[in-house]
Amino acid sequence: MEALLIWLAVIVPSGLWGALCARVSQHRIAAISSAAVPWLALLAAILYAEYVLPYEGGGASMWPIAQLVGGTAAAFSGYQSYRFYLRRRHRSE
């Protein structure tokens, strides 16, 4: 259950960001931002947990793999939300 909550904490804000980007603008920069901002936000959170918070023990540092998987999921969620909201907006016009 804890793993599901972590994924929800990554996917839901990314999707909301993508929808907000589609609502505000239809330019190419909004499409890029809908994917880049969630990826960079997750990178900032991971690096904060890795280098600023006190060490909690454990094995090897796995943050690059976490960024690769989680960052890709966040970027995909943000961009797909952007596309979905934009498509829906065009149908209603």
C-alpha cells in the first residue's frame, strides 16, 4: 500500500500540472513544460532526500534509477494529461 501512495504522489501532481499547462496555453513551450517540470520537481525531491536530509542507513544509493523510472513516469503523466485536456478542450469548442 505504501508503494501505491508513493506512485500516486508522483503521478497525480504531474497530471494536474499537465492539465494546468493545457488550460493556460497551447504553445509548444506549454507542452514541453508539462513534461519537464514534473521531471525536474522529482529530481529536486530526490536530491534533497539524498543530500540534505540526514543519512538513514541502507545500501547503495539508488537515486539515479529512481529518477529514471519515476521521472519518466512523471513526465509521461504530465504530457499525457496535457494532450488529453487539450484534445477535450478542442472538442468542446
